[in-house]
Amino acid sequence: MTPQDFLARRTQPLRLVIFDCDGVLVDSEGIANRVTARWISDLGWVMTPAESDRTFLGMSLDDMMPVIAARIGRPVPEGWRAAMMADFLATLGQEVNAIEGAIAALDGVEALGLPWRMATNSSHAEIRVKMTRLGLMERLVGRAHSFEDVARGKPAPDLFLAAAAAEGVPPGECLVIEDSGTGARAARLAGMQCLGYAPHGHHDAALRAEGAVLFRSMYELPDLLRACLRIAV
């Protein structure tokens, strides 16, 4: 199914777009996988950045910790989490960039008069570093929802439901933009349609398995939503 056909079948108006952060707005996943693979390898679970991506895509660090402990056969050393996070934040602050077309997508959503929010398994500290480097922090004030704000991060629906509630919009009138099966599952459980951003095709199967319909470029998004709005009104 094309994203145009998918959106044309909406039975409720579109009143809120909810973006994931990493891999959708911010090109941070390569950095995260590189740092994560190095620190976990030091614990004895030797992995490459690509293996980190396959293992942890879409997961919060809190969710990763028991997986790591189970694999290495012992608790993660005290202070390891904080040290890895400090390294990650420092690297983000020096290297992270926006996903190609993401700023244009945000501009396009705003030009259509659609509210938008961001819901992410990142911490607020991560959000500040990423968005400050990209010059987006002022635009994000009041719109950022972190896993730290809810009882359960993705794949639970809590983050997306919190974003919808903050905007005063029913779940069925939201559209989620995600890049991982974990995030797409959270959208499905929240009762929200999901477009899966999949520029390279690496996560197509995981996204489709959770009901997401794929698109390949963030530059496409405003036109997709414009067509949807014409249908909905």
C-alpha cells in the first residue's frame, strides 16, 4: 500500500503529528550504535555498531540494561551507565546532525497549520544536547515527551498517549512518524496510524509487521499530509 492510499483511508480528521526523535528528526543512531557497541564490548559482549542497531533499535537505556546484564551473566558495573551516557552526550554535542529533510518536514507541517509534538525513548538530557546543536530547542519547548515522563517507554503506548493528551487530541486523530518496529508497535497500541520512515530499507519488515506504511524521504511528508488534509475536510 502506498502512503497516499494509506492516508486516504483515514476515517478521522488529522489534528496532530507526533514525531519520533532518533532516526526521524535527528541523525543520531549511528553515533548511538558506535558508542553503545564500544562500551558493551568492554563488558565482554563483543558487538559491532550494526549488531547494536539490530539488538537495541528503539529501546531506552533503561530497557537495555537487563538485556546487557543477562547476556554478560552479571550485573552491569556501578557507574557504567552514567559513564557511557556522558560519553554519548559529549559525542552527540560534537557530531549530531538533522536527518535530511527533517527541518523542511517540520516547516511543512507548521505551514499546513498542523500541531506537532515529539515523543522519544531518549532522556531530556539527550533531547537538550541534540536539539541545542541543531538549533531546534526553542521550537521544541512544550512539545517534547521523554520516556522519563511516563510509566513505560516504547513499545508501550504511554508516550504517544501522553503527547495526544497534552494536545487535547483523541488518539485516532493523530499520525505517528517512526523509524523502528518498537515505535510502530507503540503507535499501534495507542490506536494511532503510523508512517514508517525507512530511507534505506533496513527496517522495512519490522515496521510493516506493526502496521506502519513506509515512505522514503522526509521531504515527501508535507505533500502526503496535504493530500490527507484535503481528504479529511
